[in-house]
Amino acid sequence: MTFDKFLLGRRRNQLTEADLAALEQAAGPISALSPRHMLIREGDPVSMSTYLVDGFMCRYKDDREGYRQLIAVHVPGDFVDLHAYPLKRLDHDVATMTACTIAQVPHNRLDEIMAERPGMAKLLWFSTLLDAAMHREWIFRLGRLDAIQRLGHFFCEIEMKLRAVGMSDGRQFHLPVTQADLGEACGLTSVHVNRMLRELRERDLLTVRAHQVTFIDPPALYRLSEFNADYLFIDDSLTEH
């Protein structure tokens, strides 16, 4: 099933079988994308919304010098641009970070779902509001936390999102991104990221080896990073430490 991870760990039980069937029928064919592939360019018209089946994607903005700031990292189960449904264009770019598999739902089919399935419409709205909550947390992270806290907070967020869709056991998960990606997410240089990863390891908080992230002491990492998962609206059964 294409949408087997949609809202998994987040109100998934409110989706009926009929809702999921309608979403499956509305989606176009599954597509495979290569790593570092730009899917949507800022300002271009958008007529369909993209659901991430597998892989990692990001939303970002570039400054005049071409330096990139990631403003979201998406994991399987996310609609990466559902907010473009009412907006019809984006104020940022969307690209793959790794090889990805996606499904796209034309906006005219979303019109039908919204009109015929008010419960489903509310959950799609909820999915969009989750993005807004995460954006607020990213602003807090970049504006108020220091370098090691930013990096730790980022790892905590990604782990929790992956845990919701069954891709982390709460301590270990695969994250196939580069130190440059981490820097662009946290507003740090690659050199600084490397130093902070070493400090996190030396403090016995986490390790990163061959894209495998291991939390050594999750509670201590949460405290250091000022991480509270409430903004992710994950089911309570998954956030008990």
C-alpha cells in the first residue's frame, strides 16, 4: 500500500479504510527519483502534492551567494508540499536528499476528497499544521540553541519522526545524509558539525557511524538539546521514555 505510513503514529486510527482507498485511487503512478534531484523550484506553479514513500527529502532556501538553509527534512510517510494545495506555488525549493520513491496526488483529486470526505479533509489539514509546528520549532532551535544543542535537537526530531513510522527503535536509526546536510539544517559549517559530533560522542550521548545514528543516553540528550516532542504530536504510546 502506497500510503501505509501516512499519519502512522499520529492519529492514523482516525483514517478509515475507505479514506485510504480514496487516497490510493487519487494518486498517480509511483515514481523513483535520484539523489539531489530538484522536484519543485520556488515560484513555479504546483498542481499536485507529493507524498514521500521512501527516502529523505528537504525543503530549503538559498541566499544570494548560493548558501543553502534547510527549512525541513522529510521522512517516509510525509506529504512534503501539501500546503501548496491551496497556495498553488511555493516560496522555497523542494529536493531529494537520497534516492526517493514518491507518489503525487493531483490537486483536482484532492478537491474531490475534501468535498466528499470531511474527516479525511480534517486529517490532511492536521498534516499541514504539523509542518507549521515543526517550522516554529526550527526557528527556536536556530535562534536560541547553541551549536551542540542544535545538532542534538535535530537528531532527536528525526529519530522521533522515524520512530512514528517504524524506522527507529528509539535508540538506533539510519540517516543517510552528509555533514554538509547537517550543517545546512542547523546553520553550521561542516567543520563545526564534525566537532560537535565528536563532542556528542565524547559526552556519551550519541554516535554516528556509516550513517547509523545510535543514541547512547536519550534522556541526557533530550535535556542537553532542550527537546520536547510535544510539537510533533506523536501518539503517547511512542513517546514514553
